[in-house]
Amino acid sequence: MYNEEDHVGRAVAAAREVLDQLGSDYEIIVVDDASTDATASLADELARSDARVRVLRHPVNRGLGGTLRTGYATATKELVFYTDADLPADLNELARAIHLLELQQADVLAGYRFDRTGEGLRRSLLARGYNALIRILFGLRIRDVNFAFKLFRRALLERMTLTSEGSFIDAEFLIRAGRAGATIIQMGLDYFPRSRGPSKLSSAAVIRGILRELIRFRLGSQ
């Protein structure tokens, strides 16, 4: 989470509700990426009231890749699920995702959006272009590379080393998972665009960062 004071409480509450219904042993890991608003204090308050909520904090902002790598390195349960603070998909779909992962004996489930029109024409076109570029350069046939709904087996992390600090992390994870022999399945989901605060993914700085990391990864993988 980076400056997500409007979302942190709702996100943790939604995760707790769904995981309680599943009746599973779980942990909720909140990674605060050096927020400058009340995100950290609100997350700490949630952690004090529930030992299953754990808060990790970066002293400096590291971006999406660094944040996910921190969370992944700290996760202790057999299955790991990642999503964004603004809840782009209904977390009640997690039960179906777990069922499909087990039914198909897969290692990774990547969600994709049925309909992207709610995010605007610019972001929709950028996403289509990016997904096509990843498919062409790396042979990764994933419909929605950057969608923040991914479920996977934690043991997979032991078979690869992630290096991205930025938003290329989603593509890197899926590419490395495929190269490690992981079985990847996909699941369609209804999409709920961000309703509070600006999106950070489509900014010019983030796009430049993705392209830099993509080129570095591509050249290093030859």
C-alpha cells in the first residue's frame, strides 16, 4: 500500500471476512511502501486488534515490485494470494480460485478482467498493447498480465528469484513461473475500477519504469 488511507481498512476487513468464511488458517500481510499519509498508522491499528494482520514497512518508497517481493518473502502459508488495496475484484471469488487451483492441480491462477472499459480508453489501450508485447517477446499467453488477482503456491517462490522493483513484477513473476515449469491457469472476473484516489499504474513515470525493466530483463534472458 502506498498512500492508501482511504482503502486500508476496507481491504483488510474484506479479506478477513472472506478468509473467516473459508475457515482456513491465514495471515493478512500489509506492506506499507513508505506512505506519507495515515496508511501506516491505520494498518498498525488493525494489526494491534488482530494478530493475523501483519504490517511491514519500507523506510523508502520501492514501488510495486519491491513491495510484492517484501510480502512474498514474509508469507508463511502454503498458498499466497495478492491483490491491490482498492480491491479491483470481489474477494469472494477467492474460494472459486482456490477450488480451481486444486481441481486443475495448478501452481498459479492469474485472474483477468471480463470488461476493462470502466478504467477508461487510455488505460485499456495501454494494457492491450502491453499484454501483446509480453506475448510477443516472451511467449507468455496471459490475457491480463498486470491484474492484481494472483493465487499461487508458496513453494514456487523457492524455484525462482524475482528482481523487479517496479510494475514489471507481474510479468516477471509469470515468465519466471513458466520457465520454472509451473502450471498456470486463468480465471475471468468482474472488474471494479478504483473509486477513491488516483491510479498510479498508468502514470508516465510508471510506464517508463516498466519499459526499462522489461528491456533489462529481455537482454538479460538471452
